[in-house]
Amino acid sequence: MVRLALTAVLLLAACASEPVRVEVPVIQRPMPPAELRAPIQRPGRIFTAPGAASVACVDPAGRDALVGYVDLLRQRMGAWEAWAAP
């Protein structure tokens, strides 16, 4: 019975007091730079019809465009990793 009375007194005391304000830090994600969010320009037409002028359906101009595009993707990936590193 004493326990019940003590619990009731503690509950009433807790309800009568002012609420306690607890501040919790909220992690805010930093915005990546605009150059990382900008879309990468896709190359134009890369693949061609099979023929004597192309190897594996890619002519020399298409090959250069494809290699350049892959290099841009690698550079962007490296920039994202460098930005995200602590």
C-alpha cells in the first residue's frame, strides 16, 4: 500500500512540474556542390551498323566518344568520393 501511495505522489509531483525541454542535435546533410549534381552530357551516336569501317560496331569517332564518356563518369565518381570523404 505504501508503494502505491508513493507512486501516486511521484506521479502527481511529475504532472505538477513544468515540462523539461531536451534539445537533441539533428544531423543535417550537407548539399553537394552544383558541379557534382549537374548531369553529364551523353555522347551522341556511338554504335554503327556492322561493316568494314567499324570494329565491333564502333567506328573511331564513336570509340573516342565512348572512351571520353567513360572517363567523365570515372572523374565524376572520383569527385563524389573525394567530396564524401571525411
